[in-house]
Amino acid sequence: MAPTVVILGGAYGGLQIAHSLLKNNKEAKVVLVSKNSHFYWNLASVRAIVPGSVEDKQMFVSLTEALSRYPKERYEVIVGSAEGVDTAAKTVKVAIPGTAEPRSISYDQLVLATGSRNTQPEKRAGAGADEAIPATPWKADGTYEEITALLQATREKVKAAKHIVVAGGGSTGVEAAAELGYAFGGKSEDKGGKQIVLLSSGAEILGSDIIASSARNELNKLHVDVRTGAGVTAARTLPDGRIELTVAGASEPLITDLYLAAVGLTPNTEYLDASLLNDRKNVEVDEFYHVKGVASNDVWAVGDVVSKPRAGFVITMKQAGGVAKNVDLVLKGKSPQVVKLLPVDVMVVATGPSRGAGRLNSWRLPSLAVWVAKGRTLGLNMVAGYLNGSAA
Ligand SMILES: Cc1cc2nc3c(=O)[nH]c(=O)nc-3n(C[C@H](O)[C@H](O)[C@H](O)COP(=O)(O)OP(=O)(O)OC[C@H]3O[C@@H](n4cnc5c(N)ncnc54)[C@H](O)[C@@H]3O)c2cc1C
């Protein structure tokens, strides 16, 4: 019987591995399990919240359509949520919406690529506290229908708001504030202008990286009001619908129409045994990307579930390339190879559609280079590769 490779998570890591195995291994059956029926190019989510900027069809790829180029008997797409893995019995329990009982799926090789979701700011007690913290569309958290509805709802809130606070001085917060600044900053209200505030709990944005001052200059040009040492400690909805934020170091509460939090990522690893997770709830892997703690060496992990050296799309692509190759080698009775990542550390932050800040190791990149590499399209030109398989 054909060996079965089960892949959990239909995003950058999972879909790339599915394509790669289906192209390069003519024996294995690939079962791709994902909470959402569509791959989501979340890198463009920071721009997609601006009404009229990016269409949903540019950002989503149907997983079934993406794999339909391979023989039907070679793959299965299951839209559902992994709820448990039994590494001794080699089975995964998957909850499928609309069915009462979870489905048990056997595997020969298992790949964990369930990524991460937005960390929700802690909910506070008190009237209006829960409603004040809206969900954000930065990651593929939920079904396709839920993500597209959330994107649309966020666009409508952006459109209606006159004052927007983005909380979080990391790349996502900086990029979202810059997109909003580019679209609405420095204009009068009658010309569609909005006040955009970026709050960072740290003493500097971007974790005080060497590109922080360049990014801050770009944000200033876009009329984004950047406040550091200014973490949000509480949020509540006022009777008139506006949101009151308590901000560290500020004597007065900050009142806003829309509060968008971008305060970190939480790994989607709740379905795994605690013995496979480190204290940050990430999966630990060896140099082949076998999950540590599974002696049979038939469970692999890539992407944000690993978050090593950090969570990143380019890192995920390299890991996925290595794991796809290793699973193929093992299925052919050969030894896996050490997975190699990029030899340089690249950090690029788009500051709106026309500029950016970045570095290659400790060499600062000119804004134009970041614009060409990232800001111009936010990678939307690469989405087609996940549909036609050329990304693998
Ligand atoms: C706004 C933003 C911009 C970014 N820009 C960049 C950038 O420019 N460059 C860069 O290198 N990185 C960037 N990143 C990081 C990048 O998005 C992540 O590194 C990448 O998404 C990781 O991909 P992944 O395949 O590991 O998982 P994810 O993209 O996190 O996707 C996980 C998938 O698994 C599914 N899933 C989750 N739980 C389960 C379950 N229990 N069962 C089944 N399926 C499940 C999810 O629905 C999803 O489809 C950015 C991140 C954000 C938030």
C-alpha cells in the first residue's frame, strides 16, 4: 500500500511540502489537513485592511484547486482541525465541522505545519472590556469564511474611524500603521484623513533593531504618531462606541475609534502532547527537523510551530524545502539530510507601498531595495506559485 504522509496546516509550510511531495515522490499519498479551505497570503493583510487596496482573490488560494493538478488518488484535502496526535499508534484525530465524531487518520510520516495565531491581548474585567479588543486578520486564524469576513469587517471599521490606534511595535504593528498612514495620514478630515497612532511597549519600535530609527523616520513622514514605552494595559468600549485605552506612562486615557492589536504570536500546538513542547509552547526539532521526543523519527515540523531561529516566511520556505526532501528520502529508504537555512539574517519592513527599512545581517538596505523586495507588492506576485506548485 502507498505510504501516507499527513500534513497538518495548509499555509506556507504545509502547502509547499504537499506540492513538493506530489511532484517528486510518485508513491506517497498526501493528506493535507487544514482549518481553512484556502491558503492565506497573510503578509499582505496589513495592506488589505485599507479599503480598496487589495482584493481577497489576490490573497487566497483554494487548497483543493492547488492540488487538483495531481492525480486524484494521490492526495486528499481535509478541512478540519487537528485535535490530537498519537505518535505510538501513528494516528491524528481531526475534528471536521458538521460531523459529530472526530476522524482518525493513520500516517506513515507526519508533518506539523500548524503555524501560529495572533496573540490576543489579555481581556480585562469591567464593562465593555471584551468588545474593545477586536480580532485582527494578521494570521490564518479560523475558517476561510471567518478570515474573509474579518478582513471585510476590519476594512469597514477602518473606513468609519477618524482615529486609529495600532498597538504593537513589532513588524506587523509598524507595517499596519505605515499602510494606514500612507492612505490617511496628514490629510484633513474632509479629504478622508485619519489620525494614526502606533503604540510600542518597548523603548524603541522593532525591538530596538538597527533599522528601528529608519522605520521611525518613514513613519514620521507618513504622519504616524509613534509613542514608545506606551503599552496598552486596559481597553474598554465607552457608551458612545469609542474605545478607551489605558496606556503605560500616560496620565490620560487614550480615546480612539478603532484599536488594532499586533502584540505577538501564539503557536498553534495545543493538539500536541506537552512533552513535545518547550516552555514557549513551540515544537523542538533536531537538525533534520524531526520533532524531538518522537523516537520513531517519523514526525517533522516546520514554520511558526518551530519559530527557530524566529517565525518568518522565508525561514518557513527553507525549512519546508528541507523537510519535503527529507520525507521523500526516507520514503525511498535513504537517510535524511541536515536542513540548511539562509546563511544571512534578513529583516525587511515595508513602510507603506512606496518605501521601507531593512538590513542584511548588520548592513542597512536602502529604502528603494526594501520597496523592490517587499513593499511594492508585499509578495502578492508569489501567490500564484502556491496555486500552480512552482513555489515548491
Ligand atoms: C502581518 C504579517 C506579516 C508578515 N510578513 C513577513 C515577511 O515579510 N517576511 C517573513 O519572513 N515573515 C513574515 N511574517 C511571518 C509569516 O507570516 C509566518 O512566518 C508564516 O505565516 C509561517 O507559516 P506557517 O506555514 O508556519 O504557518 P501559518 O501561516 O501560521 O499557518 C498555519 C496554518 O495551519 C492551520 N492550522 C492551525 N491550527 C490547526 C490545527 N489544529 N489543525 C489543522 N490546521 C491548523 C491554520 O489555519 C493555517 O492555515 C509575517 C507575519 C505577519 C503576521
